[in-house]
Amino acid sequence: MSEKQFELIQKLLDEKATSIYALQAKYHYVTGGRSQLPQITEMNGQQASWLIKELIAAPKKKTAEQVAHFENACNKYDQLIAWAKENGLKARSKMKKASVLKLASEAGLTVPAELI
């Protein structure tokens, strides 16, 4: 394996939401249990190429901003469902937001702006 491949693998492992151990297990499965993926420094060119391909296809790690945005959206949705139940609507926790808003409008209720 070349030095460029090694550096690229290290960089991708830092950026992606996967681990070398998960990729070693996948390699073992893909090869039908015939071979194991060695340590990064002991790989041949073909194994390094396979690892790079898998790392490029792997999803990126979530940033703190993305996680905070998702948690904020979940909290707003939970508050919307709680508000709908308080106002006598038959809202379930797995309903789409648009469905809850439609139920509220059909019932003649105005949804507070902070819940939309």
C-alpha cells in the first residue's frame, strides 16, 4: 500500500461515521469468511482500494449543529402532539406534522406559531 492510500484511509476514518472494526467485519462477510482484513499498515493494494471505496460510500459523521437541529425539531414535534392532545384532537406520536396541522385546521383551531 502506498503512503497516499494510507493517508487517505486515515483521513476518511476521521470524517466518516464508521469504524475500522465494522469494515473488517464487512470484509470478512463479503469474502465469504475466506479472509480477514489485516491492520491498515499491512494491507496490500487491492485491500486498501476496497477499504477506500467503502469509506467513500459511508455516511459522514453528524456535526454538533446537525444534532442540535434534529433534537430541536423533535422537541417541537413532541410539543405539537402534546398541544393537539390537550385540545382534544386524536393525534398520535407517529403522525406526520402535516396531518396534525390538518386535524387542527379541520377542528377550527389555530396552531401557535412556535409549534409550526
